[in-house]
Amino acid sequence: MTDTAASPPPRWHLVGPGLVAAATGVGAGDLVATLVAGAQYGYVLMWAAVVGTVIKVALAEGVGRWTLASDRTMFDGWSSLGGRGRLNWATAYFAVYVVVWGFVYGAAAMSASALPLAALFSGVDLKVFAIGSGLVGLGLVWFGGYGLFEKVMTALVGVMFVTVVGLAVIVAPDVPRLMTGMWPSLPEGSGFYTLGLIGGVGGTITMAAYGYWLRAKGWRGVAWMPVMRIDNGVAYAMTGLFVVAMLIVGAELLHAGGVALATGDRGLLDLGEVLEARFGRTVATTFLIGFWAASFSSLIGVWNGVSLMFADFWAHMKGDAAEDGIAVDGGPAFKGYALWLTFPPMALLFMDRPVALIIAYGVLGSLFMPFLAGTLIWLLNSGRVAPEWRNGWLSNLLLAAAAVLFCVLAGKELMGLF
């Protein structure tokens, strides 16, 4: 464990990889879930959005603290958790997960990015925009380094911020009623829905990619720990702001008017129609642009971040991982996984997605977050990091709460199989 920071980190350089991780985690589906929560329950579940944000901060901080304190990648940590040879229980789980999840997520991400574009340009087939989105994402991560990637993500977050928060301002929130939603309460029948709201928004495999983006940024060693914590806190505070803004829109625009939305990403298209009827075409168009920014930022975030993780996995399986981690951005395995995310999933755009694959995606997706929370508890309470950087009681409490929460949600997904 070494401190490889060349000089004290500049205090103005506070936000970067965290913003990338947070923006990747908040996709169109998350915005719909939050919007529907506001539409069904008004402001009652505001507290759940705040709790969810705190849990995501704890998870991402754990990933960042492991990366900086150990100067190792997340996959280095997973590969040290018992077993013989290069493939143990943790790395085997990751291997299965990343292949199945990546295949289905590729199609879902391309479709989500295409929906608002197809709404804006109704004469063009959605599949054209979906395939184009995948190819643009592939080109960006194939030919551009982390610096370009971060700049594009920052621009997309700016668009999301202006449109989502601006929309919340336009619908004129009832602030006193909003504040009452900070007191925890559970409306009848809202139990699992509330857990989904806490666990779903901003929670994906790309939380584990945060450490890889720290390394790509050049933040190495414990001297960068304060900067990482500020970066992470600011990024997920923005995530929380997005969630609150969408709850406001759902409560004021939909709950008050008794408007129901379609499930899935298409619910945002329904919202666009509601906005056009109430505020005019300009507001509706601006919202659709924000919808696209949220979807496309998730697409390119996964194309870059999960490809980095796969490249690290591949290096470990070949025995090529360097002692202090490996720079994998742009290598053959990185590009190979980006291709896997792009071209095979295009087949799903031309057919009904196979039911078995969708079920596998849902179950594996729900199981990754307890895997991450559980392994962080293991790693950050062990001798793999110096005593001063191990978990305190609060970190252990929040990570344990995250593990329990996501296990319950995973159980719900598994029950759905039967």
C-alpha cells in the first residue's frame, strides 16, 4: 500500500469520477420509478429518496476508499476472497454476471436512448436511433480516452440538471407539503415499492467502476482520500437532487391530476405528452432532450466503466495483472467487451426479448448490489487496508443496511420467477 500522489491534490479539482458514476447510475428507468412514486404517493416517500442517496454515498465511498487505501482495483479485492487458482466464488460470479447482464443491458440502453429521439423525430424508425446510439457510444469509448469521456459525461449531466431541476421549478412545488415527506411513513401497499425506490435509483454495477475511474483520472494513494470523498458527496448530492426533482414533478403534475403513466422508459414519453398539453411544445421538447441525456449518459458510462472492469477481469484470468493494478483503458479486452455490449444486443432490437434472458437479467441485476456491499464489508474490515482506513461503525452500519436492502429486493425478484 503506497501513497502515489505526486503532490497535494488541488482543492478546486473536486468533482470528476463521482459525477461520471452517479450519472451512469441514474438512467431513464430510474427517473420513471421516481416519477411514478410521486404520481402514486405524492410527497410521502420523499424520505426514501434521501435514504437511498445516503446508502449510495456509502457504497461509492467504500469503493473509492478501497481503491485509494489499498492501491488495488475492485477485482484485485474480489480475487483475494478465498478459493484456489485464478477463479474463486467472487470472480466466477462476476464472470457470469457481466456476460449475461451486458448482453441484455446493451439492448435496453440503446432502446432507452432511442425513445426520446424517436419522439422528437417521429418519421425515423426507433431501431435506427437505437443502433446509432450504440455505435456512437462504441466510437466514443473506442477512440477517446478518459478525459474526453468525462467531458462528454459532464456536459450530459449539465443538460440533465437544467431540464430535470428546471421542470421541478416550473411545476411549482408545495414546499410545506414536500417537507412533510421527510418524515418516514409507509402508505398501505407501498413496502416493496419503497424499498425499490431506496435501492434502485443510481444503483448499478457501475458503482464498482468508480474505483477504475479514480485510477483513470490519476487519483492514486491516500492523499487523494479527501478529494474522493468530496467528489463522491457532491456527485450523489446531485443524484439526490434529480430524485427529489422527479418526485416533485410526479406529485405536482401527475398525482394532483390523477394521471397514470406507462411502465418502463415509455412512461417518460407519456410525461412529455402531459407537459406539451400543459406548458407547450417547447417545454416538452426540452424535457425529451433531458430524457435523452439521462439515457445516453448511462449508455456511455456502462460502455466505458464495465469494459474497464471486464478488461481487469480478463487480465487476472490470463495472469497479466500488474502488481499495482493494470491500466486497461483501450486494450483488446476493453474493446472486446465494448463490442459485446454493442453488436450482439442489436439482435434483441428486432425481436421480442426472450423471456428467459429478461428473467436472468432481472435476477442477476438485483443480486449484484448485495454482492458489492457484502464484499466491501469483508475487504474494508480486513488487513488488506491500513487500520486508519478500515470501516468505522457508521460505514459498517450503512453497508450492512445496503446488503440487507438489496437482498430483500433480490428475494422479491426471485419470488417473481414463481
